[in-house]
Amino acid sequence: MKRYLYSIISISFILIIPSCLENIRSDEFSEAELSETVIVSVKMPEGYDYPVKGLKVILYDNTAGLQFKGITDEQGVAEIRVAPGYYIASTETSFRDSGGILYLFNGMSEKIDAISQSNSVEIELTASKSSQIVFKELYFGGCFNEETGKSYTTDKYIILYNNSDQDAYLDSLCLGVVHPFNAPTNGRLSDWVKPGTSELRDSIPAASMVWMFPGTGKDNILEPGREVVLALNAIDHSASVRNSVNLGRPGYWAIYDPIMTPSHATPEAGVKLLEGIWKIGSAKAFVISNNSPGFFIFTLGGKSIEQYILDNYALNPNSSNINLSALLVDKNLILDAVECLRNPTDTKRFMPEIDNGFAMISGSGQGQSIIRKVDNEETEKTGGRIVYMDTNNSSNDFEVIPHPTLYNQ
């Protein structure tokens, strides 16, 4: 989901990974139970005149696990009967112009009060373009160590992919994970909402540390259809844990710095090193949740590292603990992002224009990985170069596989 490295990008919200949230609560409601009506009006952003008819609008109560759907008319209006609850409305669409550029539109409302009253809300869609560099695979839950009888979770890795037909350059591309490390549960909000609202801020809070590819502009090329592996501990894990993977191959990249992350394994020879450009607190390792991480890649918008940190470091608004501070990244600098949840009722940390959905694995130690689905239609047009789906909705774009792609390689 995202943009060319020189572009601005966004992504989106709501739906469960392989089968959509309609399976969260399948109870049938009587006419009497559907006592409220929510009217949702969808508007295109200024400068775009694509139709708003036929858009699927989803109303979701992430505390009660309720979901209802409706379809917009020619004016972009959907009237949806619901059971009493507090809902968030979400919708998305995409259009490809005559030049082949894919425009993605996503939108989400604030919480809608549908308790003993009908209500109406307007969603103004946000626009983005499909990104050049995307997350192809995220392996973060670890595998089962048969010798110890426990989960083995130090073998996390990320694969980035050039999803375009043009060369991309990794130089100065940054990697972060969203705060909080684990998605909030039981209807709780992220700390990083606009004061007095439940709406997420326009900047994504990077937690703990931020990493960057080194280079002066064109030192690290990623050709069309090629990928790059980023390893949390760049060693051969399969040598000691049979179900694990070899992350110590020459050409892989290590998320490692001997000063910032002394608890990480020293990378194997031939592994390249990302640069740690920001760290807060006393942590000795870069933390990636085993169950519900949120990943994003971004640029600094032309600023120096020092100036960017000076301008965007922020204390946590709900805590005096410096370890919970963050580096705020403007949503317009995000190139791609993927939200991962442990449960469909978890609270999202990315606003809809960043990721309008989420991916989910069965749990830590299951050996599962999430991977982007192939866009067969677009792949066929290229004559063989794989093109992955990129709708800015992780629920649509990703699927779970039983073993990571690097297993037994």
C-alpha cells in the first residue's frame, strides 16, 4: 500500500484478515433489534470527481463485536439499520486512470453514538497512490522450539519488495513500529489521539527506535520485482531450532547496532547493517510485538536526521515515562504500513489513510507468517514480474501462510 519513494502515501482501516469482520458476530437480529439507523454520506476529496455510488460501508462496534454493512447510492449516501451500539464507519474504493496510475480512496468516521437514537455522519475520503516499495512479508510470531517446548521468537524478519516497473532506491528509507507495541484491547484508545476525541493524530508515533538504510541517494538499488530481507537477529536460527529460518545470509540487512541493541545477536559475515537513527529510553533491543505489531516505512521529507528528531520528538500525552515517548511521523511521509492485531476487537493504531484494515496470525510460536497476495491480473500484464495487491487495506492485501517463505531455504 503506498507510494513511490518520492511520493506521499497513505493506507486504511477495518475488516478481518482472511474473511472480513462479518464473521465476528454472525447472530441474526430481528427487526425489533435493528432499532437504530445510521446514515453515512461519503464524499470524494477535493480535486477528484470519481463516482461514490456502490461503495460498501461497514459499521463496526469494536467493543461489542458487531458489524453491519450498507451500499451507497448515487449521492454517496448509505442508510444502515443497526442494533444499539457505538460504531465506527469505514469505506474504501480505488480507480485506475488512463495513464495506469492506481488511486486509492479510504475513509473512516469517529465513533458514532447509535444508542437509542439514529445518527448521521459524513466521511470525506482521503486519496493516495499505490506505492513503489511495499511490505511483502512479515514474520513476527516465531515458531515452536521442540527441544525447549516453548515458542522461539528471536527469528523475526521483514521483506520489502519493489512492486513497480521502475528501479527504486533504499537510501534514507526508514523503518519504524507504531506505539503502543501491542494493539490496545477492550475498546481502549491509543495514547496518540487528538485531545478530546477518539480520532488518531495525523502523525504516526514511532516507538523506541527508528532505523534507516544508509546511502547517499543511489547506493542501494532495488530493481523491479526484487526484494530485500531485514532481520531482527541476522544469524542462522535453523542451526539450533529446526523449525526456524536462516537469517544470516550475505546481502540480508540486520536491524542492529552494537550500542543501541547490544541484546541482538551479532550479524553473520556479509550481512549489511541498517543505521539506528533514533532511540529513546534504556532498551537494549528493538522490540517487535509477537502478536500485534504495526510496521511502517517512511522518509524524512528532505530534513536532516538531527532536524527531523528535533522537530518531531514528543512526550507521551498520558505518561511521564520517557520510555513511552515517540518520534512522530507525518502521515504524508509514510510509504507503506501494515497493522497487525491479535483479535478483531483490538483498537487500531493507524488511521484509515495509512491502513484501512489489519492482518492477523493465530498466535505466538505458531510458525505462521503474513504475506501479500499476488495481483494476478496486473502480474499477467507484466509478462511474468509479480505484482502484489496494494489497496491500502491489510485485510484485503495479506494472507496467512503456515511457514515463512524463508523456511528451509
